[in-house]
Amino acid sequence: MMSHIQRLFAALVVCIGLVTLASVAACGSSSARTTGTVVLVHGAWADGSSWSSVTRVLQARGLKVVAVQLARTSLADDAATVSRTIDAQQGPVLLVGHSYGGAVITQAGSVSKVVGLVYVSAFAPGDNQSISDLTSPFPKPAWQTGLVVDEAGFLTLNTETYLSSFAPDLPKDTSSVLAASQGPLNARCLTDKVSQAAWKSKPSWWIYGDQDQIIPAALQQAEAKEIGARTTSIVGASHVALMSHPDAVGAAIINAAQATGVL
């Protein structure tokens, strides 16, 4: 027969075993839990690398991040690129669009996997509306005199306009490199119309710099109000707040990710 001490020792072993099994089960459950993804969509005259600093902020919080690369040939082509990226993710997706990328996420974001939209100094057309339709009631901004059109109808910005209007709050050596490597935008992207605006069925957030010279603050405020977005204004930021103020932009995206269950 077992002594009293032996019985106590055996009970202790059983207890330790149960605790260990519970810990293993808990760890297994945590590692199996599906996490969401933040999909970052760049705008005109930039590419996916424009999100590099914001990506670091988001990854530091444990978020999975994917930055797409758009062809900028048409709204339909670019929305299809984003749709393929959404399909490839596990769990909920938070779409984030900068500038022209806002129109792209508006077109691509109606699917059930998308749980929210974040617009960063962007455009958010409505049903059967284009970027040109959004901007036509406002005075033509001065920066448009810096547009250069090639024979295929692709638009770029001359270097002076890129430095002085597009990215004035970046170091000149940085903005000069960006101007030299900017991604052209086909002019049709500005007139292609959104078929079904995702913001009508998804919660939205809006982030913009109060010194944006590309999309006037008044237009962005009107857009944000129209779509019912929660708004963050970044004091002193230009059109490229995602590069000049990545911590502030990243913090606002993290708030959206928490609100939508992506984080």
C-alpha cells in the first residue's frame, strides 16, 4: 500500500501534469488563432515602398501587413490587384488607401472579408463617381501646372512640383529620389468611375495633413463627412503624411485595426 507521503507525491505529479497540459492547450489555441491583415494601397506617383515607415510601425504592434503594387493603368485593373491580395489573406482585412489608392479601396472593398477602410490624404468617390467628379466643384489647384503627360496618356509630376507641392515636408535628398522614381498614372484613372462604393457598407477612418497641397483640406473634410469617417488631422503634414509623419499615421491605423478586430 502507498504511504501518506507517496500519495501526496502522486497527487502533486498529477496536478503538475494537468497544469502543463492546460498550458500547452492554451499556447496551441493562441498560435492557431487567425489574425487579420492590413493591406496598404499606394497612390499616384509613388509605389508600395511609400508605406515602408508606416509598415514598421504596424509590424511593431504585431500586425500582418501587405503593401500592394499597382499598375496604375485603370481603376478596374488596380481594384483587381487589390482584390487578389484580399483573397490571399486569412481572416479580416483592413484596407488603407493613400491618394488615388482611396478610389481603389473604395472600388475593391465591398467584399465580406474587408472589415474597414482607412483613407490617408485620399479620394473616396461614391457610386458611379470618379475622382474628377469629386474635384470638379473646387478651384483647379496650382500644382496641376506641373503635370507632364506622355504619348500614352500617363501622368507624372515635374521635379519642382514634386518637391514643392507633393512632398515639401520631406528632406530634399529624399524627395528628389522619390521624384526620380515616381510611378506614372494613366489619366483614365482620374475619370474611371467607382461602381459600388465600399464606404457605404464599411466603417471608415480618414487621416490627412492640414498642409496638403494636392488634395485641399476642405475637400478632404467634405469627403470624410460624406462617408461618416472618424477623422485624424496631422498638423504640419503634407500630402505624404505617411512618409513624413509615419508614427501618427500608424497610430491612427492601429486604432482602426483595434476597432475592427484586425488587431
